[in-house]
Amino acid sequence: MKKSLPQVISVDEEKCVNCHVCISVCPVKYCIDGSGEHVSINHDLCIGCGSCIAACTHKARSWIDDSRQFFAAVKRKEPIIAVVAPAAASVFPGDHLRLNGFLKSLGVERIYDVSFGAELTVKSYLSHLKENKPKAIIAQPCPAIVTYVEIYQPELLDYLAPADSPMTHTMKLIREYHPEYKKHKIAVISPCLAKKREYQETSLGDYNVTFLALKEYLEDKGWTIKRFQETPYDTPPAERAVLFSSPGGLMKTVERESQDLASKTRKIEGPRTIYPYLDSFAGMIKKGINPPLLDCLNCEMGCNGGPGTGNLEKPLEELEYPVEKRSEEATRIYKKGVILKKKSNKKSVAKVLDRYWKKDLYNRSYANLADNFTIKTPNDGELKKIYHSMHKYDDSHLYNCASCGYNSCLMMAKAIFNGLNKPENCHYFQKEEISREHDIIKSLSEKLNGEIVDTEALITSIHNIVERVNVLSLNQYANLEQSTAAVTQMIASISNASKISVAKREALNGLVDIAKQGESDMTRTVSAINGISSAMSGIGEMINVINGVASNTNLLSMNAAIEAAHAGSAGRGFAVVASEIRRLAETTSKNSVQISQTLANLNKQISSTSQISSKTGEIINGIIRDVMELSGSLNELIVMMQEMNAGSSQITEALHELKNLSGEVKDSHESISSAMKEIQSSMQSIRNISDESVRASRL
């Protein structure tokens, strides 16, 4: 059966920063939707424990009670009576009876002590144990626990105590034994937000008024509780049950009736303990190892530290001390009627309770709300797909760091599968995204830097080749001059060869001039490329900034995990972490703008480089053509020399030198051709990088 539950917690969307600390402390997590810019609550899954209110340091969470309606009702002088929770002794230490005076000053006609209702509750529990002999009883004064069982552990419904809570016992007592107040509305002065759920389900109670709302009302008026007179309750006094608001209060009250049962009672409180315990309770029952009575409360400090008390910042002993003092006073009241001081108050209390306890009057049933829980579990294929969207590809990527607010990567993936969160809120996802962006920029930087180095080497190679051709040409010319002087009989032929060599020497000198011009242009290329390098240094600095952001983000996320793990009051430190993360995000945004500007300048530099290098390529092509012509002419000269009938060693040596010169020229030609191909390849790489830069600047 699906059922809508009253809203007891609200979220201020403007104040919420979606930091997920609320998810980290929530016992049922999937009632919170963190997929948007701010979180929202599915109230039909929320158990109303109030843990998120205490953890939220942005004041984005607030409680919802009926205090406004209550104050309006008393102002209209509507007939109202009140039942007051025993936590009053802790909220107003030493002055809990003055609270009664305050309520009566507002127009409340009668005030009943819920502690007496707690005495009746213990009697109902013992009656159930005696008559029905259940395998276990889960105490249910805490409505958050009742809602948890109804929605998340419906198999435990048979073990929830089939008796009303102390508050509902008190309200039924009023309706049954004080018929004159049957038509009066009942204001429940409560430490709890979830009590409203109980009133709706049992159709008892009209206004859930938290102690915190009363304290705020007094402060607004400029009043203190000392202003009002002490006023006794309109119910018989309670004895040990005044301890019900403290952890173990039920167990101590049971001890008066049965020490054996008290010794077997298990006391557990706190959301980090009680709900995992309840998850395993059915298994305990099957194994026969469960306690017969489970004394459990949602709040770690009991009802004295409930979300509606305003006591969350106080130490435990400060909350417990006034309650203990009240217990001592209540015990003395009952002992006044006992002749033997050492005799137990058991009989005296029993006489009073018998006047207000009736079989089946305080019975309670529960609703199975399992249909409210509609969260789906992904299959293996769906889970793998979700993990991939989070950049998680194997088990080593499942950090289970809890920085997302969930206890594990599996729970986060399940939330994403149900549309309750998104991969961007995963710490590992953010880390990988930053790392990938860093790698892209680093790769671009290295690629450009690499091209600059290759181009410089290429320029040096071309310069060396040109110089080598120049030196070799001059040397061979000198050798030819010497050979001509030695072979006089072949002067005509040598003279002709000399003319050809001189002509080619001049051609080589022209080639050198052209090469020098190419060198000058290539120097300009180097200068332009150095400009690119300078521009890229700006990117390098920005990479360092991004690396710093990644490092800080990693450290802050680890702090978030630690803060999330401590929950409760410790969770407030996460506000500092969240603020720092926003500051880092702003820094990253500013640097992104600078990166775009730098890349734009880089594009201009690359364009200039492309133009200069293209011109240089044309010059080098001219060099290649001239060298090819030179090679052909020298070959002609060699043929001519071979035709000569020369036996002189000097001519032979000259011929040998010419052959070497031809080989050197051919090698130079091949080197220059290879160099030209490298230049063309480099220019294509530069153009590709330019295109990448343009795309990056647009992003």
C-alpha cells in the first residue's frame, strides 16, 4: 500500500548548494534527490529523523511543526489541552514545571505528563510479553523508527510493540478517563519532528509543537522561562519513566518490574547504529540470538537531543543531569507512601497505573508502506554502463570514498540509475575529468614543443648542407686548377673543362647566395616559432594552475569524505570545504578565459609561421633545382675528362676528386630533398595543431 506522508522537513532552494552532506548523514539516502542544482526530498520515503537539519551548515534545511497553528489557536481561545514530553526536563533544566506555567498563560487548560504515559507503555509491553510470548519486541516510542520499519523493513512489523507510544498512551488516557476534554484539541509539546506522522496514523493529536518553537517564541517576546510560576502536571506523577527521554530509559523502567528482562534488553540509539541493526534483526530472530526487548531511539542522545529541542550543541552530560535529578525526585515522591524505605516502589506505582490501564485500550497496529519504496536495482549490464559514465572501468576505480554522500560507489550508481544523482557529483569522475583536460593540454604543449625542436634541427641541417656544398665546390675547383697546370698537352681540353668548372663554381656561389637567403627566411621562421613557444609557455603556466586545482580538489574531496563519515555536528566542517571548492572553480573559470586568449594569439603566430615557411620551401626548391643542374654539368665534365688520354697521376687524382665531388653533390641533393620533405611534414603538423588550437579556443 502506497501512502503519502506528511512533510516534516523543508529545503530552502536558494541556500542549498547541493553539497550532499545531507545525503551522507541520511539513514535512508534515496529519499534525497541530488541530481539537480539543489537537493529535494521525497517525503514518502523520508523517515523524519532530522539528521540532515543538524548536518546542514548552510541553513538550507528547516523543521516543519504546527507551532504557528497552535499559537494562532490559543490566540483565538480555542479549547486546547497539552501533553508534554519528558525531554522538557532537559530543554528547560530545573524549570520544566515553569514550562507548564507558560503554557497555561497562553490559554492551555490542562497539561499532562507524557512520563506517566511511558509508565503505562511499560505495563502494556509486559502484558504483551506475558500473554503472547512474542519472539521479540521492538520498542516504538520513536516515530522515525516506526516509519523506517513500515517502509524499509516491513518484515519486522510483527515485532514492533503492538502498543501505543507514551504520547499516544497519554492522549488515549485523556479521551478515556477525562471525557470532559474529549472535544478539546491536543497540543503535543515534543522534541521530535516525526511525531506528526504518528498523529496522522493514529488520528490522535492536533498540533505538534516542538520545544525549539516554544524557545523561539519566548526569545521573540523577550521573555525567559523564569518569568512563569512552577505549575504541576494534571496527571498522577511518574516514577522511573521520567527517564524515557534518555537512552536506556525504557530499560531502567523495566528493571523495576523485572530485573531478568532488563538484563536481556538491548539498548541501541543513533542513526548510524540502529538502522543497520534493524536491517539484520530478522536474521537474528531466525537464528534465535535476538534480545527479547529492543530499547531503541533514533537520536544518539535520546529524545533529550532530538531535532526539536535545540539541544544539539550541548554535551550529553549536560542533557542527562537534569533528567536524572528529576528521576531522583520522582522516586522520593513514591517512597513517601512506603513504610519500609528499602522496599521497592513497584507496588505503589502499580496501584496508580491500574486505575488508568485497561486491556486492549492502548493497542496499536501499523501500516505496511513497502510500496512507497520504488527504488530499482540495476542489473549487471546496466550497472556497468553507469560505472562507465562515471569513468569507472574496473574494480580499482571503485574508491568507495563516500564523498558523494553515499557509503559506496554501488549506492551512488544505484542513485544515478534511479535519477536521484548524476556522475558529475562523483569525486572520481571529477578527478578523471580534470586529469583528462590536463593530459589534452599537456599533449598539445608537448606536440608544439616537439615540432619546434624538429624544425630547428632541420634548419641547422640545411645550413650545414649548403656550407658543405660550398666548401666542396671550392676545393674541387682548386684541384682542377692544379691538374690543368700539370697537363700542358691537354691544355685546350683542360681549359675547356676549367671554363665549365668556373661556370659551375659561379653557379654554386649563386646557390650559396640563394641558400643564405633561405637561411635568413628560415631564421625568421625560427623567430616566429619561438613566438609560438612563448605563447605556449602561457599554456604551460595555466596547466600548472589546473594541476593545482586538481590537487586541491583531490585534497578537499578527501576532507569531504572525512566530514561525511563523521556526520552529525562534525559534518559542519564541510561548509569550509564547499566554499573552497567554489573558489577553486572560479579560479579555473578565469584561467579558461586566459587559455582561450592565449590560443587565439597562438593561431596568429602559427599563421605567420606557415606563410614564412612556405616561402622558404620555394627557395629551397630553387636550391634543389640548381644543385641538380650542377650535378649534371659535373657529370659532363667527368665524361670529358675520361675521353682524354691522360696518364698523369695528377689528372687521375683530379678525376678522382671530381668523382667524389659528384657523389657529395648527389648526397647533398638527397639530404636537401629529405629535409624538404621533413619541412613539409612539419608544416602539416603545425597546420593540424593550429586547427586543434582553434577548436580548443572555441570550447
